[in-house]
Amino acid sequence: MQQKSLIISIILTLFLFSINSTQAQHQIGNGRISGDFGFNGMYYIPDSTIGAEKIDSKVRANAFLNILYSNSGFSAGARYEFYQFPLIDFEKIGYQGQGVKYFFADYKNSFIQVTAGNYYEQFGNGLTLRAYEDRELGIDNSLLGTRIKVTPYKGIYLKGVWGIERKNFDSYLDRRDFVRGIDAEVSFGEIFPVIQEKGFLTRVGANFISKYEKTSDPLIFTINSGDSTSTQAEIPADKFPSNVAAWAARLSFGYKDFRIDGEYARKINDPNISNNFIYKHGEALFLSATYAMKGFGIAASFIRADNMEYRSQRMEKNNSLLYINCIPAINRQYSYQLIGDYSYVSQPNNQIGVQLQVNYQIPKKSKLGGKYGTDLTFNYSRFHDIEKKPVADAITNGTPTGTEGYTSSFFKFGPDLLYQDVGFEVSHRFNNKKWKLILAYNYITYNLEVLQGHEGIMRGHLVSSDLSYKITNKHALRLEAQHLYTKDDEGSSIYAMLEYSFSPNWFVSIGDEFNYGNPLKEHRTHYYNVSCAYIWNTTRIALNFGKTKEGILCVGGVCRAVPASYGLGLSVTTSF
């Protein structure tokens, strides 16, 4: 009861403050106050059939309040976060606490921008530095320190950063690590407008990052010999590099409807827990090419990442903590429920893959295209591990620890398939404009052992449909249905969801996922969910009741584990 009262009192205080702020005078002299508030709470009910465990605190909530003051080129802000009794999936990754963990002051004009405090930043495609926030995943690796951006001439952009990465609600005071870096980019089209007028796009950029971490303890590890004996070995503390540097160079080139982007990154020896403490350098290459014209578009991408997990602390293992960089997932991202259970998890230490997508519109007012045309999308993506050949020292020692680890041919695919997706989608709006239908088919191959820690390979056929009907200008109905057929993992599943919207205020939906093909009959469970939402000005209030399947939640290839849960949820967001 004490916990519930504390949560309710804090949330009501924050919510009432934000609501009152929407009605208050936003102007303070020449300045302006703005902000937003968010709350996500849950009442948990144990359910042994889906593995939803009984927990000590049934009522849990995540909440935050952002306040921003701006006046001409100056701005300052702070965010109070309340995760003292977090949702259980956030608790499992250690995201627990409360307080002001984000605050900053910033000044900018046409020449310079200076930030002191917490900030988010990305260099290029993020291969060497990406400090960002994703509240849904529980990721916030903002830097606490100083950032300077300079534009000495139109089309020339310079950045410099120094800071300590946030680690959930831990204190910064006892940290022995920090990040520093510089980035430069030149846009030739802005410097020489005639180039841009002729349809050319040319940008080049480069950056350098260094992370500092003081190590005082040696690493002691076990070497297993072929005769079933083992010996203890040690890497002295002074053999761990205090400074680990990385650099990257990038290019963007385009001419009219064609564009190509590329970035290569390299990291020096960085022995850490994720790579078995080897001293091999890391490298990553990202390439993307697109061509688009009326009714047709094609996009192709390539990525290779080898030993590129880059963290502020070498002993950190949690997937959402202290990542300095981010290796993007180039495969197509879906919103379908069943395919989301098998989302690809980007592998910064060990992946090579390709992605191809072709879009074509059957012309409007043709027999097949109809009045509004028919959109066709073909997608193919395939990812493998990289080829690895152990070095002689690793073979002799029986472990790669303390050695160069392995060698690898840069463009050679490894033997193990991680993920493959062959997909086709058709989207058609019917002649009366009230009906729209999307049909999709995907064949997925998914390495469960590497991507989720389960045994085996999942091969499945997914058929999806999304049918919407516009009843009136304010009322609409949408039906979503999916079927996953597979003999692997937990077997086949079916999903259906019906949504009714009363624009612009009300949304109501009911959905159910049924794992009818589970080899264990007692686990053939319905994961139903009923939800409704109300929108008033900038405030959105939503209620949902139902079950969540244990699995993973991914955004752009960055994922976290989601435990099974059952209960009543409340979500509130507002801005002012």
C-alpha cells in the first residue's frame, strides 16, 4: 500500500503540474516555457500458463517530466524521471531509480553552438558514436559534459564532444571512464550552389573518437588443455589499453534520382568481455544505393561488422548500457505482430549481410492498377556470421583470450546463416476510396541460438492482411489478420486485431494471438489484448488489458528481452 500511494502521489503531482502548465502563461519575459509529461503504468496479474510470474509489487510505473526554457539563441532544460518501481521488463535490465538525470544549457547562433550538461549526438551513421534515447527500449546513453558545434563557412560543419555516458541511475561521481571525439563534414553543394543546381549531391565527412577507461585489476582466466587439464593465466592491468580509439570516413553522392552512401569505421585493439578479451582491431562497412523515379524505386544495402562492439566499460554486458556506437540493422522493419517475435538483432561483433528492396506502382487508371494504382514491394535480406580463422596463438593456448583472436576475409560470408527474409507486399486502394487492402507474404529463416539464445533454426511462412474501411470522414474500421506457419520453435500462430476509430478523439481495438501449433498442448495460449485511447488537444490517455508473450522488442535492430506479463495498463502523455 505504501508503494502504491507513493506512485500515485508522484504521478498525480507530475500530471497536474503538466496540465496546469498547459493553461498557464507560456511566456516569461522574452522567453518561453514548454515541456512534456509521460506515464506508463501496469497492474500485474500472475499467470502460470504464459510464464507471468508473481511479483512482489503488482503496481509499477515509469514516468517522466521534461521542462524546457528557450529565449532567442539560449535554451535550458531538465528531465525528472520516476522509475523507482519500474515496469518489470525495465527492472530486469537494471533501469531503476528516480531523479533529475538529464539537464543542460545551450547557446547557438549562425556560427557556433555550445552545450553544457547532458546531450545526444551522432557522428555520421553512428558506427563510432551514437548517443541517443529510445524510451520504449529503456535506452538513454546521453553524454554528460560539453559539446561544441561550429559552422565556419556555409557547408562546413565541425563538432567536438567530451562526456561521461549515462548508466541508468548510477552516479557519475565514481566513474573512471569518459568519451571524447571530433567530427567534420563538408557539403560541396552548399559551398558551390551551381553543383546542387545541376542535380549533384556531394558530402564527405570523417570523425575520430577515443574512450578512456582506467583499469586497475588484472584479468585471470582459465586455459583448458587437450588432456582435460586446465591452467590459470593472467592479463596484467597495464596490458589493457586505457585509451581505445576509433575513426570513420563517409561519403554521400547523388545525381538527380540516384544516390549512394557509404561509411567505413575502424577501432583499435579493445579487449572486452564481448570479444573474449582479444586484441584484434574492429572494423565496419556500411553501403547504401538508391534509385527512384515515378512509379519505381530500388534500394540496396550492405553491412559488415567485425569486433565493433564499443562500450565505455569493457566489463559491461547488458545490451542497453554504455554503447558508444550503434551498428544499424539494414533489413526491412515491419509492424506485423507475428514477425515481430522474430526481429533481427544487429550483431556488432559478427555479421555480414545484404538488403534489397524494389517498389513498383502499377499505373493509375489501368486494369490492374485501378483508379488509384496498386503498389508492389519486393524485399530480400540475408545475414551471416563472418568467416573466422583462429590465429596460431589461439589454437596453441586453447583460447583466444589475450591473442589477436582470428583473421577474416573481408567480403567472405561465414558458414552460419543468422537471418533471411524474402517478402512480397501488395497495397491497393479501391475505386470508391473507402476501402484499402494490404496483403503480404514473408518467408523467414531465423537463427534462434544466436539471436535469442534458444536452440535451433526457425523457418516460417507468414501471411498478413490489413483491411481498412472509411465509414465516414470521422469513423473508420481496420482489420488486421496474420498467420505464421512453422514446425520450429513454438510452432504456428495466428493473430487478428479489429480497430475502430472515432476521429479525432477515440480509438478502440481488440486483438488476440493464438499459438495453436505449440508442441506442448498446455502452452497453446491465447494472448488477447483490449485497448482504448482518448485524445484531447495534446493529451493522450490509453487503457489496455491483456497478455504479453515472452520474447524480444526491437527498434532498428537494437533489442531487449520482454518477459511474459498479464494485467491492466494505463498510459498518459501530454505536452505544453
